[in-house]
Amino acid sequence: MKKLLIILFIPLISFSQNEDILLNGSVSAENNQIKNIADPTDDQDAVTLVFLMNKLSELQAQIDSLQSSENITDQDGNTYNIIAYCDQVWTAQNAQMSTYRDGTPIPEVSDNVEWASLTTGAWKYTTHGTSTERLYNWYAVMGIHDTDPNTPNKEFAPEGWHVPSDTEWTTFENCLIATGYNYDGTNSEDKIAKAIASTSGWIVNQDYPGSPGYNQGTNNSSGFNIYPFGTITPEGVPVNGASNSVLWSSTEADSENSTRRILHWGAEYLATSSAELKTSGFSVRLVKD
């Protein structure tokens, strides 16, 4: 009896090392594990369990760090609430220290003539309504405590904190714009004034819906809570309480000027930096190192 020999030809499919394999429709691994997945680089990439757990651990560490303290205490014992915006953590009140970090006094200078001639750190009180505030010249912000240029500067902020730079202010503004704090719901132009202004104290303004003076009870959705204490002029005179609040940055413009931010009762934005004389007195916020 003759035997029938059947030869089956099975096509071989080969793939080069760098060639993409495209799969359409449903793909089942039939309860088998998929091994050796590279870490993701694109939005739709799969991830391994190890990669996912590492990311969750990093996120939890950030959450724990923020929740470990809802406030900070400065070198004088003043307590400040803190609040996170994107990757930054800020104080929700203005600085009120009368000493530098190491305990060296920051002098109160009440005489206007003396204030105008200063090249070292100082502060002066200003009052609006029932609230009193310390406003500082820029020399205090930078810890310039004597006239010897060879003396190291002091630290103004408590340990772990510093006065924000111009760039850090911009990062803060962009975060609020992008995360929905513009008064009109947009996320492009700067319209965050109402979101960062206190709910009282401003000149009433019924003409500009995005300004701090308009319907003040709806202000401060971000919790940043800027109150309008005005400024100390370079001549030492307190002005513009209820009109605006000006906050220093640590970024120098030139030998006589530095940069700042200003919130105005009739404007919908936090004004970007421009040169201001270092002998002016402004409020100060702190940001975490």
C-alpha cells in the first residue's frame, strides 16, 4: 500500500528589529503576561507596574509634604498659612518680620527724610481700615543690613523660604491663568486680579467686572488674598491704601531699581514687573525653596 506524503508549507514572518508592528482590532494575550515594556515616552504608551508605582510614590510624597504643615512660622513667631499653586508653595499672607533669619533687627524707620536716604534694609508701618502692615524697602528684602559692601547679606525669609524672583512671579501667574482663575473663564491672557484679591478693602468699582473693586465678595477664589495696603513712596510717605497693593520681587533691574508686581483696584490683571526705586516700601510674599 502506498503512503501519501503530505508536505505543509508554513510561511515564516520576520520583523526587523526597528520595524513597527501594527495591530488592529481586539488583541488578547490569553491571560499571559506582557514582558519587557520600555518606559513610556508618548501619551498613549503602556506602562509597567514598577513605573506606575514609582510615579504614585512620587505624587504621594508631594502630597505628604504639602499636608505635613498647613502653615509656617517665621523667626519672629508670626504664623502664615501656605497654599500650593502647580509646583510652587506660597505664603497666603504678607511677611511681617522685624528681624532677619539670624535674629539681626530690621530697623523701623518712621522719619521720612531718613527713609529717603537709606541704602540699607528698613520697614515702616502703613494702616488701612483696621489693619496694620509692615512695608519693606528692597534693601531689607535682600538682607542688606549695613553700608559695608564686603559684609555678607542676611537672609530675609525663614529657613526653607525666600522672596520670589521675577521669574517665579511669572510662573505663579501662568499657573493661575492655565488652571481656570481668570474671571471670565479664559486661559490665555492675564485676568487673575479678582482671584487673588481680598474680599474687602478695595475702592468700589462697578465699571470693570474683572477688577478687585467690582463685587468684592466674589474675590479671592484662589486663596492668595492680597489686601490693598498701598505703598511707601521713595520719600517715605504712605499712599494709595484701598487703591493698590505692590509686592517686591528679588530681581534687580539696575543699581537703583528693582522689579515688582502690582494689583490695582480697577485692573483685571496682576501688572507685570517694571523698575521701581529700591527706597520704595512694598509688601512681601514668600515662596518655598
